[in-house]
Amino acid sequence: MTVPRPRGSAAGADWAGTAAEALPDDPDSVLIGRIWDPSGDGPSPVTVRDGEVIDLSHRFPTVRDICELPDPAATVAGLDGPRVGDFGEILANTGAATRDSGRPWLLAPVDLQALKAAGVTFPVSMIERVIEERARGDLALAADIRQRMLADVGVDLHSLEAGSPEADRLKGLLVAEGMWSQYLEVGIGPDAEIFTKGQILSAVGTAVPVGVLAASTWNNPEPEVTLIVQSSGRIVGATLGNDVNLRDIEGRSALLLPLAKDNNASCALGPLIRLFDDRFGMDQVRELEVRLEVRGVDGFHLEAVSEMTQMSRAPEELVRQLIGPHHRYPDGAALMLGTMFAPIQDRDRPGEGFTHKVDDVVRISCPALGTLVNRVRHAEECEPWHFGVRDLMGNLVRRGLL
């Protein structure tokens, strides 16, 4: 088969960061992920322990199998297996301009899980955009509109809970003033926006390109925490994600969301899944701060932070809207939780805001989960997704793992 190569990567792997940056700051984190194993010409689940990558495929042929266990973290913490190599060396090979196809490299840390994403989960920025549009740049008028909204709702927008009576009253006010939109409906209404980000096995991992369509002239990264959810709806871990978005395409029509969201290399996850244990769980996830850094070859530099405490819906509520009596995912799901990042920092000309350029390096980081790093390319130039479910099953059978 054709060996995937990181087309268009810069010389060397320095841009992709170090092992210390990629891994969580807690040395006792229970971590799982996937590598491409040249000896088996296919993917293998692994754990990373003390900087060493350990193959788990002899026990679990897929990451999905690990995540469906009653206690994934406890099981993985007690497992041993063949040593694959040093994590730093495997990371370097992943991002190398000329990858050594005889040595392993990192993949996205999920396999058979559905790739799902929640949108407009940080409504404050959505409401502020409506206010700014209504005020047409007049700060005094914007303050007046905001004050009238707060007086009617009776709460600070930062504490507004989607689907609450206060949110419903705000909806009535916005409708009366002609300011309602479909985005605010899912931002503060009772039903969340949950969509399919990509097809199973189509996600890319760290140290490889992410893709935006060449025809897109207004696009941005979306740094997000991503929950790993069992088929039962139980949350068993988390990782970082980049829900790459084409704002010009989605802006033309919400019905173009699949085109805006699902393209070659448009879903990045990783570097690894941190499994929930007594050191890390939903209590910690709800308090996370996700940092974004974008550096361009043109000297452009952007930094931003998404605070999970600013979400309008509890992450568990999003999972309940994803999986329940109304819908099942027998292999579980990776659910991206949305971002509060508003790409308004001007890059080229005043008033035009931010958009990606080819070769931008995007770093999404969080001490508890590590750092996901990708270089921006046109989706048409990224490695095409070619290894599907049928390929995976055939490979596992040939290796005697299934």
C-alpha cells in the first residue's frame, strides 16, 4: 500500500514541538493513542509511559476496544507490552519533512469512534456579535443595547445557561428587536448543535498538516477539548482537537456546513487520549483553559484562550444530546466541545479580521492534555484519507489481531 507522507511539512520536525510539550504535565497520566506500525503495515493502539511507547495491539486491536472497557485507565495502567520506541523520536518522525517509513509515527488517537462536534457552545461571543452588528460600530449604542438586554434578562451574559428561562426571555427580546439568528438559537436555545465533523478514521493527529480548501478566503482554527465517549454515553477520557472551520463557506449558508467542516485533514485530534482516573476526570475538564497560538511565515502572531467555565451547556449535557434513547453509537464517539475563540484580530487590513495562510503553525495546548500542533495546508494538498474501515479490518485479520 502507499505509505502516508506529511506533504509540505517544513524541513525537520522542530515546528511540531518536543515530547515535553506534547505530553501532559502530570507524569502519572494514563495515556493511549495510535501509531502506524511499519512491521504490521497498519495502525496499533499504544500507551505512553515514562516517555516510552508501548504496543497494546496484542491485547486490544483498536482504541475503541480499550475505551469500551469498564475501567479503561485501570486496565491500561496495569498492562505491559512490546516497547515500540521513545515518544520523542516517534513524534519527530511524524513531523519530519521526509518521514522514515521503516520507523513508526503517530496517528490520531481514535479509530472506530464517530467524529462529532458541538457548535456555538460559548454564546457570549455570539451575542456580542449581534450587539456589534446592531450598533454598527457605535460603542455607546452597543453599551445601551447590552444594558437593555441585561435589564430584561436579569443576569450577566457570562452566566447565561442555554435553555434556561433567562435564555428564553433573551430570545424573546432579540426576536422583538429583529436580532435573532439560527446561531443564537443553538447557542442559548434548548437544543444544541451537534454535527458530524468527519468520517470514521478520517481524523489526523499531531505534527502533520491540517487542511483548508484552496477556494476559502476566510477560515480559522477552532481549539477545543474533545471528550471520548463510550457507546453507553459514559465519558472515559479527553484529548485536544482542532475543528478547522471555513467561515466564508458556512457564512453563505448553514446548509453548507458539511463543506465548511469536512475536508481532507480538517479534523485534528491528539496527541494522545488522557483516560479518566482518580487524578483526572470531568471535574478537571470543566476547569480547563485551552490556549491557541498561531504563527505565520509572514511574522503574524496570534494568541487566545478558551475557558471551559464559560460554556453555556455542561459537557455532560452535550453528551446526553449526542447519545441516548434517541441515538446510539455502538463504537462510541469523540465529541469536540466547541470554542470561545473569536477570530477578530486583524491580520492584513483593518476590519478584515483573521484568516489562515499556508504554512501557519497552529498550537493548541493545555497542561493537562499536552499540545496538538499542525501546519496549515490546502486540503487538496494534504495526504488524502484512504485507509478506511475495510482496510483496518483486513489489516487486523492479516496480523492475527482480529
